Amino acid sequence: MSNSLDFAPEHFKELLSATSDLVLRQHENLEEKKAYHYYPQKEVEKWFEEPLPEHGMKPEELLKLVKEKVMDTATNNLGPYMYAYVMAGGTQLSIIAEQLTATINQNVGKWHLAPAINEIERRVIQWGGEITGFDSNAAGVLVSGGSAANLAGLAVARNIFFEKEEVRKKGLFGMQPFTVYASSEVHGCVDKSVEELGIGSDQLRKVAVNEDYTINLEALKQQIEEDIANGMKPFCLIGNAGTVNTGAIDDLDALALIAEEYNMWYHIDGAYGGLLGTLESLKEKYSGIEKADSMAVDFHKWLYQTFEGGCLLVKDWDKLRRSYFKVASYLDAKLEEAGRVNFNEHYFQLSRNAKALKIWMSLKGYGIKAIKEMIQKDIDLAKYLSNRMEESDDFELIAESDLAISCFRYTGNCSTEEEIDSINRKLIPALEQDGRVFITSTTIKNKFVIRACLINHRMHEGTVDYLVNVIREVAERL
């Protein structure tokens, strides 16, 4: 029996080289590869259906198995034909950073467990505050994604807003019912968050939107006044800095004034669009973002990072600490050097991986100027797609945005709404089985539509043309 699980140095070197070959192969001929590989669920299940292994297999054989069943069948987020959800293509510097962080295997829960990574995370958070215009001296924490960032933001909001009521100690028992406000286009993670925090979805007010899918300010004020009259306490107002459905940006300045008028916590969900405030072409749309108390952003969206890379931003470290700090004898930091930020005292998790290195390396390696150029290119490509939809006889543009989303329907030779709805509902699974492009749907104003999100620095007009041609070809076969 060996004294450890390590391979001999030369053997390890060979395995790392073979792994690098897999990485390089994944990046080859991206425009010739399918976006999706369709297999029935039962078939995929059978690939991995086996009892717990008693003895190990040769690592070379294991790599071959991973190549065949994982790498070769993976949904191709890297490539330029991924239009579903909000799936960025990742950067090669991110891949390199992920390998390095796995190598040092540090826990970023306490400063002295990962000194350099802790300071890098603090710097990345400040850069995030600067890029978004939220606060160049922002505090915060890196989390899994927008859902976790919004949950954490609302947790901080609840704990600070009701600090005098000792909500962390006493809970919500016996408290005056309080309400959260957002537009009807708000992300579904907000529903989950208010349920998880004990606020309850009955207290989440989803306010009607205008024609451009931004929150209706008059309807919002009317709802707040109605709740006050009914004995409710307005607690938190959530603004959208880019909705997932259509990329709509609420009037963030106006929402800040309403939050101030009614003494509410002001949180912004910028998971999809928050980082786009760095573009000169959109700065005006993001006015007011600096007035928020907290904000969620995703670096694995518009900074093109590998998963995961969400972030909560707040105005100062003290609010985070007052929301999460808990005394534990084995975590006592009293004897540690002054100035250290221990993330376990400022967030729920103790064990945390090193998400910051890839973001820091990407910003250092590419520079914000190059990244901004890629973001603007994707926005321009979305407009190019929307223009193609408007000019086509067999497509109908339903919604476009200032960001990089285009929603449309295939109309073909259909003569009724029922026929259009039917063929578009059939199109989505048919495109998945075809696999050349990967795109999903949504519902806008009770219409079932195809939704394309362009968020990949490898896309260009030719790949957008390919998307349109594939959809048309599959639709005509239907």
C-alpha cells in the first residue's frame, strides 16, 4: 500500500499533459461543433449506473472515459451557438486560474488560510464596485451566482433594517408584517429568497411593468400606500439593472427616491446587467445605481468568467459583519493581526473556494478596455439579430433591449395565432434534438417566444446568421 494517493512525479506530469490536450481539443474548431448533444435521459443515466467502485482504474483509462462521456457530450458553452439562458463562453485565463486554484486548494474562509486570495477577493470586489458605478470602495463577498447574491443581499437588508428589533436573535415572531417590492419581471430567485428568509411570498409585491418592461412607478407608489393603509411596513425595494427575460433596466434613480421617501432598503439585482454600467453607451441608463444599499452582480456573465462567480456588493464591511458575525472559539480572530478581513465573519459560509483569482487574472490579463469592447460587440450583435427578425418575412420580433437579448417568433406561412404558437412550441425541442444551436424560450405578454441571449466573446455576425438559418431550416422541416 502506498503512503499517499499521489502519483509518481513523471506519471502526474503525463496526466496533466493529457488533461491539457483535452482542454485544447475542446477549443478546436468551435464553429464546426454542435451546441448541444441530444441523448435521452435514460441513456445518460446508464453511462454512470454502477456500484460503488471497490478498486480504482488506471487514470489514463479514466481520462478516456471522461473524454467520451463528459467532454465530448458537454453542452458547448464555449462555442458561438449557445443562445440559451445567460451562458457566457468563459475565458482561457479563467481556465488557467481554475487549475491553479485547485492546485493550491485554499479555503478562503479566514484570512490566514489564504492570505493572497483573500486580498485578491477584496480587490476584485472593489473593482466590481468601480465597474458598476455602485461604489469604488465597496465591500462584499463572492458567491455562487446571482441567486445567492440576491439572497445574501436581502439577508443583509433584513438583518440591518430590523437590527433594533434584534431580528437575528428573536426572529420574525410577533413582528409587524413587512413587504418587499419588485417588478413583475424580477428574477425567480427573489421569490425563493423571501421564502427562505421567512418573509414569505405573500409579502412580495410584484408590480406591473410599462410597455418597455420597466417597473411602473405610479403602480409601485399606489401599492406601497395601500400596504401602509393595511398595516404593513414597507421594507425593501428591488430595482432591476437588466431583467433576464428582456434586459429591461428600471429607472434606478426614481426607485432610489421612492426608497428614500418610504424609508426602505434599496437593493438592485444587477446579476444579468449590472456590469454593463461600465459602457459609455449605457451610463445614463444606470444612473442611480450608486444610491443602492446593496447590489447583486455576476462576473460569470459579462466578464465572461467560468462558473461560479457571483458577487454581493454593499457599502461597507461593517454591515456584512453585523449581519453574519458569530462567536466561535475555534474561529476566534482576536489574536490575529489588525486589518485582516475574515470572510467567515462577513458571510454565511466558512468553507469557500478561491473564486477571485480567475476574475483578477482576467481583468489583469485582458484589461477592462478589451472586455468592454467584447460586451459592446455582443450588444451590437443582438441588435443585428433583432434587425434580421424585423426584415424577415418568416419571423416576428417581439422584444429587444439595450442589453443583448432578442425575443422573436417564427411565423413561416402560419395564418393564425394558434398556428404560430404551436410551431414555436414544437421548435424548441426540435432544435434541441438537432443540436446545431442551443436556444430556449420564454413567455412575454402571454406569447410563447424564442429568446436569444448573446453573451459570448466568440460570436460574430456570421454565427448569428447561422442561428437564423438553422431555426428556419428546422422550422420548415416541422
